[in-house]
Amino acid sequence: AMFGLEEYVHDILSRSLGQFVAVPRDGISFSIWEGEGALDGVSVRPDALASLALRVVAGRVRRIRLIVPWHALRSVPVMIKIE
């Protein structure tokens, strides 16, 4: 079961990326001090690219990284990197 920070990160990623990938509840790691987190082993939704007239048969994303620049949060954007 997830508690606290991992649940919060899961909710953020689900809202921002949920239309494209299935965001699993396990596999989330996040360090508040480092300002970095990762989500491993993500499945691409079959309808993710339908708006581009592409059909996904199967797809996996190895890792999604979330980088939060605590030192400059108002001037530097939060980044989501897909690997």
C-alpha cells in the first residue's frame, strides 16, 4: 500500500499522463530532498495515440522521471522525462 508522498505523486502523474499510459500504484519512487522521482514499467494505453490516427497494439515505457526544482520552483518548470 502507498502512503503519503507516493500516493500524491501517483495522483499527479495519473492526472497529467493517465490518458496516454496506465500509471501503476506500485513502482513509484520519489525523494522529496532530491526533488526526483521515477515510475517504472509503464504500459501505453491502446487508445493513447488515436487522435493522431495511430493504433497502439502494445507499448511499454521503461521509466518516467519527475524532476521538481525545489530551489527555483517559481522560475524553473517541473519536468517529466520519458525514457
